[in-house]
Amino acid sequence: MGILNQEPVQEIIRLTWKNPAFMAIAIALIWLVPQLLIRSIMSKRYEKSKIEKQKLKIQRLYPNILNK
């Protein structure tokens, strides 16, 4: 009878929140999504710095060709 007295939406939220599988997925998403975003940003920065280092090394080897 207690379920009939409560709002159905609140009961669904309560059951979902206490569901261990849902909580595991929610925690995993909270943990993984920022990591994936940070990883993609760091990967782009790494590639950019790698290209810049390569340009500097080429410039050191062939300084006259790039300055013309």
C-alpha cells in the first residue's frame, strides 16, 4: 500500500537510484567521460608539440632552405 500512496515518478527514481547495476554504470560514466575528454585534449597537444619539435629539428639541419 505504501507504493500506491507515493508518486510513481518518485518511486521509479528511488528504485533506479538503489539499483546496483545502474549505480555502477553511472559511476563508470562519471569516471570515464572526463578521462576520455582529457585524453583527447592531451593527444592533440602532444601531436602539435611533436610537429613543432620536428620543424625545429629540420630548421637546425637545413637553416638556409627554410629562410629563403
